[in-house]
Amino acid sequence: MGSERTTIRHGKNVDFTSYLVERDMPIEGLSAVEATVDVSLRFALPVATVWPVFKDWNSWMSRYGYRWTSNPADEENNIVYLESSSGTNFGTGIPYVVRRVVPKHLIYLESLPQFLATGDGFWSGHNVASLREEGEETLITVYMEHTFFSQELPLEELRRIASELMFEKGAIGFWREYFVPDLESRLAEV
């Protein structure tokens, strides 16, 4: 059981697609809710121009308060940490395993399990950023999937937590307000 897929257009070159789904778990009493966000960005520049700017995540994610301890694009098979000075617990000290980097094409990170702020559950996630050249444009797709687990919280509470962290109040909101404008601004400088 899940929510319908929702797409939000943000300007002429950005779409956010999201959904929330409950996951059956093989462990008695364990509940899980998965929240997914796709961010699709299109730029009238070739991948060779976009990649050096895009891969420097601290240059366009830091205004929200996020800071990577090391550039994920340079850390395949290593762990990098996402730190936050934004005042939110979500994003503070999270270890990510950089599973795969294909320069100019892909960055895949897995977030290691983290306790929920309430302490009665945990979450983990996968994040894939891909770049593809279409004609003279670059299409960037950032896929974020976070699954929230608990043996104590009811599904409705897990749904609320996942929605607040991943959708308009959380991930989609800060992508719209910070990450997208700052990436667009950086790319306008090249």
C-alpha cells in the first residue's frame, strides 16, 4: 500500500517525482515505509562542462548547511560523512559508503542505518546521481530512496516521519530552495 506518484514541476528545467510505500518485512512486528524522490534537472550544456561543477557537492549544497567531509565523486569504495550545521538532526554525521563512481556519468552512495531522532526506529537509504547527455543538453537525475523501519511505531507515524523528512518540508523543499538554485548559479558561471 502506498501513495500515488506525484510530480512537481519547478521552473522549466526541474521536476521532482515522489512516492511513499509501505514495505512488507520478513520479521514479525517490523514495519517499514519507503520514501522516494527523483530530482530531474536539464541544462543546456554538455556533460563535460556540467560534471566538474556537479561533482563538487560542497560548492552547491553548503548553503543549506550540509557539508561532505570529502567529495563523494573522489571516494569510491570509501566512507564519507554528511555533516549539517542547519540545526536539524537529519543530516548530522551520517556515514555514506560510496559504492560506485563513473566519472561524468554516475555517483552511487548507500547511507548506513541510522537511528530515527525519536530513537524507536531506524532508516537507511540509497542515492544515485546520474548524468546523461541528450543532444546538446545534460540531464541529471538524482534518485533518493530512504526506508524507515520500526518495531515500536505504527505505520502512520512512520509515514509521517518519512514524509516530513523526504518531501516538501524536507528533501524536496531544500532542493527547491537551496540545491537547485545554487547548482544553476554555479553552472551559469562556466
